[in-house]
Amino acid sequence: MRKKNIIFSAEAWDDYMLWGKMDKRRKRKINSIIEIILNYFFSNGSVRKTTGIFSISIDIQNRLVYSIDESYLYIISCRKHE
């Protein structure tokens, strides 16, 4: 199976680390969402083709914004989507 690489933008990484300090429950939810995305797009050793930027709700105020290609999951943001 192909290795799944995750790349965080600088802003997204700062937000992700902040969640780890402020709200561990939300950080676990983000980790769970990332795992779901990876399993969906990289299932059975194949890659689902897609283009664009997508977002998934973390909670009522925050969204995980991401893009994906055949090798990488790019995390663009994981806090308030403005």
C-alpha cells in the first residue's frame, strides 16, 4: 500500500498544535477526520481522483480545509473558516 503523507500549511500546523494544548477532544476529532479522509481517498492501495479544495466540519465554528492528490493530503486550515 502506498504511504500516505500529510502536509500541513504553517497556519494549519499552528492551529493543530494549539488544539493539542487547548482542547484535546477537538484534536482527537481532527485526527479522526484525517484518518477518514485518508481511508476514503487511499483505500485498497488505489487513489480516488479528485481536484479542488474541500472542507469538513470539526464543530459548529471550525472546519478542516484540505486538498488531496495521488500522494499527499494537504491540510490548509483546521480552525475557524472565514
